[in-house]
Amino acid sequence: MGAPGLWDVLNKVGKSTSIVRLAVVDGFELNRSRRRAYRIGVDASIWFHHATFSKQGESPEARGLFFRLVFLAKLPIIPLFVFDGRERPKIKRGSKIGKSGNHPRERQFKHLLDAFGMEWREARGEAEAELAYLNQKGHIDAVMTDDCDAFLFGARTVIKNISSKLSGNKNNLAKNSNDKADKYHTMVYKIEDIQNDPSISLSRGGMILFALLSGGDYHKGVDRVGKKIAHGLARCGFGIELLEAYENLRDCKDEFRQFLQQWRMRVNIELKENSQGCLLHRTSLSLPDDFPNLDVLEYYTNPVHSGSGGDQGLGSIALRDQKNLNLPKIAQLCEQYFEWGYRAKIMERFVTLMWPCATMHVLRRAALEVDRQNQNASDTSSKAPVPSSQGDVGTPASLVQRYLCFAHREDRYEDVFVNKGTGPRPSAVPVVGANPLICKISGSRQHASTDGLLEYKVEVSPVQLVRIADSGIKGTRQAPPSAEGSNKPKKATETDSLPMWVPASILSVVHPSMVKQFIEKEAEKTTKTKEKRKAREQTRITGSAPDEEDMHTDLQRSQTRPQPQSQLKSMAMGDYDWNTAFEPGHTAVLDPWFTSDALISQAHTERKRSGFFFTLPNPDREDGEQYVNTEAMINNDYDSEVDRPVTGFDLICDRILTKKRKPVKQSKKPRPANVDIPTRAMDERPFKKQRISSRILDALDAPES
């Protein structure tokens, strides 16, 4: 839509930007509008066009519009939807345009906008011209559209609609810092970048000339003139001259005709000579004598909008931001339009759809409360996230009820005509707790979808939100039988806390104490982690070890065997004699089979190796049991065993080692008769240890006399 080929030229200066960061930094933190939000004007007709491609559900078009509104409501954004008015051009893109405001889809859309608390209005002429005028005057921060005509009408900042499936975005996808396309990034174009880029160098007049030459919504353009020639002539400055002359000589038709004759002559000379070098090559083309079409030039240079025919009061066109999110109404419309509009499914889907929207709406309203308190205290506006001097505003239940609850029309009539006394009236939703919405902060992150914006992970209690939304459901749609008997696990209930990522700057304004407490805890964790890492690094580099005496004490503790059951019982009763418990007793080598005699003699002089000795009483030994020295028990040619304590475990090991082997069964397979079996000499037989006699074992088992 718009001038064909103009987006291909402007894509060079488009910047991939996270809509979340744009809304938080440029909207909430800078707070130019003093509304703690980024103001975006939306061309409703383009959203209607996109909605026609939705094919799912009972009301596919309303479904597509609903999910787009949910996306905007999750961010600190104040959208303004503008519909085409009755004074727009009668013919656009070669077809007649019907009356505005009569389509059923448009009425459904307006009902949804009212429920979301989003402002909408009908323009006098085209919606794009109205949005461009509001952006030029500073009433909105950007125009969200897919039509480049917004720049021709005077827009300063244009944001493309977010979707990778749109035909206009496929050739120039917006990507995040990880070079991936996501649902939060879009292309943002600013008039300053378009004018200052040397490869583009287009002003508003240059883009108008581009559309007049290559064609647009109101005409076909000049034959054989494409986007390259149109761009080259616009860079030469002919568009700026044409726009200035038309604005100054609009009422002097004769003078303007004389200007056009000279202007066309200079353009034709440039086409043949290419003296400025902005064209790719010289050409024999020339402009026709009736160029440009004055009606089309009037559409671009002087479109019909709110400021046409004299300036109106600024208050009449400025955004009001007076409506609030109406959860009961949204639940009612979901019940009316969508096949999943029964009570259980609405509450299930609202967990991810509407609870984040309601939380962001309450947080932004709470931030405005903080600004009002600061303004009353200092009579100055707050442009940066400054905590309230009168304490945290927070998200109390009363604030949630104020900005999300709506009385029914019958209740409002009763308030006017019925005398209910002077006593206190019960509220529709009970107020429970001081901060029932935001419970705590449990983490932080800097994600690529937000271009590294600091966010806090908060725990949201949706109990009050569930009650508010449930008040709008009438029960006209029943759950299908398949849904009632489903065995799928249920999702979060109204009592379960909901994790949600909230920008840190927003939470710092509303809950400064909660943020401060979280930062202190994180700093304490970081300090402990650094100390542990520093200690490990020092040990690894210096190789320092504990003192020898401390090491000896630790080894003794590690070698202490479990106490017998009777001894443990006496310890528990307090009858155990601790003075005699640690008297040094008989010292014995724990594992003499792998300890040499030199080590045994050296162990008494070097305390460093005392870990190989057991210096406490043996708790497994019965009273009166003595250690047996079996020196030279086996006197043969092999190595003799050293002195060691003989226990029941040692005897069992000896029995296993000295057990007679069963004779190997001879193979029943007959051997060939002609094969000579080699005989092995006695001295060639493998070494075999002699077995200990059974008499020696019996002597060891016999009790001592």
C-alpha cells in the first residue's frame, strides 16, 4: 500500500527495535506525555484488512483483533485507533470506497476497544492523514501502519505492524540481538534518519514527488518511470521545490502554473544530462505537460484532518487516557464471540491473556499515583523513576478494585434514585491484604526480546482478578461434553501465584521497598559467592594446606570407628566417662600388608604420617582379648608375614585363600592318536603357593589356655 517501491528505499534506515523497550524507555521512563506510557496511533483499516485472513473459531475476525489488543495491553502503551471519516477521497487504489462506520466488523471492534479501555475516534478524512497530523503536533509518539503514505502526510515516526507473516515484512524482518525474529521486534522509521542518510536523502517533499512519479493510492504515476528514477529526481531537490511552491502559491494559480513550466523544464534537463549524478544514467524520458496532477498533489500536501480549516483547541484532539481495563466486560465479550467462552475455559485462558494485561494496567495507574504525590509535594513533574516520598503506593486491593471493577448500570441507577441509608455499603469484590497483586520478586533477567532491558520476575496473586472477571460471565455458554470429561491436568487455579516479568523501572516506582530488599539480598549472595571463589582460587594457586596439628586432629576424627551400642547408650544417658574415653591405648598398624617396616618405625617420629595408625581403644575387641603375635607361623622359602593383629576377619580370609581347589574335569572329547602331547618338566611348572596346614588353622581357632 502507498507508493510502490518506497519501502524498498526506506528499509535501509529502518531500525529493528523491541516494542517492549520502546514502550518502557521512551514511554514510561522519559515520560514526555506525563502519562507513563508510549502513545501509538493505529490505522484501524489496516487491522481490519489483517483480520480478514483469520479463519479459526466462530468469529475469526474478532478473534484476530482480540489477540492484537491483548498484545498491546500487556505493555505500557496508550493506543489510539482512528477510523476513516466521511471526507476521505471517494476513490482509492482505483476502487470506490463505501461509507464508514457501517460494517458489522467495525462495530465489534469498537466494543472490544471500549472493554480494553482503549481510545478510538473517527477522522474527518483518511485515518493515515489524521494520525500523521497528531504525530506532527506531538499528540502521539508514533504511527503504527504498513502504509508509507504516513510520511507523505507529515508523520515523524512510523512503526510497522508486528508480524513475520505480513507480506511487507518478509523481505526485511526485524531481528533481536541474537539475530532471530520474534514477536516483540519491529522496524521503526524516523524522518530524521531518512533525511540525513546520504544514500536516501528524502524529505517529505521528496517522498511526495516519488509517489507522483512512480504512482500511489490515487493515481498510476508517469509511464516508464520507476522507483530508481523517481528516487534520483527526489534526491536532486525537485520535490522540496514543488512542495514549497504549492504551499506558497496555492491561491495564485497563474503564478503556480508559471512555476510548473520552469520546474518541468529543469527536471527534463536533469533527466537528459544527469548533472547532479543522482540518477543511475542519462535517459531520454521527459515529464508530460500536465504533470503533476493537482488533485493528487492536494491530497498529499493538504489532506483533511482535525486541523484543517483552522486550528482547533488542543484539548479536543489530545489523548484523554480516562478509560480503564474492564475485565468483566472482556469476559462477557469472550463468552459472546468465541467458542471457548464458557466459564472454566475463560478463566484458564485469562491466566496468560488477561492477568498480565490487568497487572500492567494497575502498575501504570499506581505509577501515576506516585507522580501525583510527588507533584503535590514538590510542585514539579517527575521525569525519572523516583520513589514516592510518602511511602510505597504499591498495588493494594483497593487500587486493583478502583481500576478494574465496574458497577453495573442498574447499580448506578440505584445509587442515584434509591435511598440506602448512610451506613457503609459492601463492595462487590472484598478487599483482602495490603498488597494482594504483587507478592514478591523472585529473580531478574536481561532478555534479547527486550534488547537487554532489566526485568524482575514477580509473583502475582490472581485471586482478586479471578473474582472481578467472573462477575461479568453470564453463563449463557455451557462447556462442551468433551471438555467436562477431559483427563488433562488442570492448569493454574485462582489460588496459584502467577510468575510474570515486569520491567525494573516500573516496579522501582510502584514498589521501591520491595526492589530495594531484593537488590540487597542479591548483593549479599554475590558477596558470599565471590568470597568462596576467592578462597578456592587462593588454595589452587598457593597450594597452602592446614597446619600439621590440625591435620592430625582431623585424621584422628575421620578414623574413629562407630561406638558399640552399649557405649552409645551410656553416652546418651550421660553415664559415659569422657576422661578415660580418649586415653591412648595400644597402637597398631591398620593395614600392615601394605605398610613397610621402615614406615612403621618412622611413623612414631613423624606426626605427619600418624594417619596410618589407630591410637584409640578398639571398640570391637571384647574385654580380655589379647593380640596374638604369629611370628614365623609358616617357615618356608617364601616371605613371612609381619606382626599384625589376628582377628576373625583375618582368619576368614585365610580360610578362603587356603581352600582346596576342586579338580579340573577332564575333557570328554577324544584326542587324536597321532598328536604328541608335550610333557612339561617339573622346573617349568608355574609357581604355586603352598597351602597352610589345617592343623595350624585349628591351633589358631582354639581358645587360649
